[in-house]
Amino acid sequence: MKKLISIISIFTLSTIALAAPTDYGLTPVTIRQGGNDAVIDSNGSASSIIKDAGGIPAEVDNSTHSMQTIEYSHHEIHAGSHYKAGFMNTDLDTDATVQLLFVTPNTTKWAHWTLTAQATGSAKIEVYEGTSVSANGTAVTRWNRNRNSTNTSTTLVYHTPTVTTSGTKMITKYIGSEGFRSNIGGEHRGDSEFMLLQNTKYLLVLTAISDDIVGSVGGDWYEHTDKD
């Protein structure tokens, strides 16, 4: 009769009591971890510690014993690689527009980007890829969301470009109404993030539908080199 091998991964900072492998006819195994052996012994117990390259251990919440994690985009804020830029026009009459141009560099440090927009009345938001311009326009400040970081974004941002060809339309969204105000934010990253194409221009256009409104449009992004 063949013996079954049980490989058990333990992700905790404390010793966990497990049913003895021999209780199920299984053969105890040795797990190599960080150059040391962690043995699942005859009592079914073992301990394991996860550490980063600097020797800092992973932690659990004392109340729930859940692993302490943050979303990767949040980590990029801490790392000084997360940016925000936008442009506001304080008075938009019907059919007036605000135009913003994002220009990505010809490198593999790609922008993981989400659209942000707000309006005090009805407005339409459009995003185009592969825009052609005769002039980029006026540079817009790109804010590093870690104000202690000296990193600067490789993606450039301009307002009021001179557009020759809009490009391919990627997004059309409507926000606001006479009785209801809404906005587009970067908080729902999982279903709204785009990894922008390198060496490409993106045009954002906010068009007022209501008269005499305040509107703003922009982007929220972090820059990251793909691991593949």
C-alpha cells in the first residue's frame, strides 16, 4: 500500500496544533524554510515565520488573528510611486469643455491608472487613446501622494492641448444631474484600472451638459515595472 505524503504550509507567527499526520496514515514531512528544517512531528505541530528580505516578520491582528495586509496600490503610496493630477475649471457653461492630456513614457514602467472626475451638474466624460496633438498644452502639477517622497512621475500631464486627432474612444461616462450629484473616483481600482500603453497620449474631455457648473477631471495612478 502506497504511503500518502502530507505537505502542510503554515502561515502564522505562533505554533498551531494540528492533527497528527499518523492519525490519517500519512508520513510526516520536513519543510525547508529559510535554510532551516520545519518538521511536522508525530504530534502534528510545527511553527513557521514569514519574513521579508530585510528580516521583518509578517504580523497578525491580535483580535482576529488575521494577516495584516494592504492593497498593492496603497503600498505604492507608501513607496512614493503613486501620483495624482487634475484640472478644474470654475465656470463651465453648456457644451464647454475641460481637456486634459496624459503622456506616457516609452519605458516599461507602466502607469496603473484610474479616471477621476467631479461636477456640480450634468456632465459627460470621455477618454481617448492614441491622441495626436500639435501642442501638449500647459503642464499640470503631478502630486506624489507620499508627500515625504522626492520621486517624480514619468507620466506627464497637460491641460488645454491643441488636438489634431482625438484617437480611439475608450470611455464615455455621465455624471451629475439637476437633482443628483455624483463623481468618478479612483477608489474602485479593481474594476476601473487601466494599465496605460507606453509611449502613448491619452485625452480626457469633460463636457458640461448643465449650464454654469463647476467641473474637474483628472487621474490617479501608480507606476510599476511588470514582474513578468
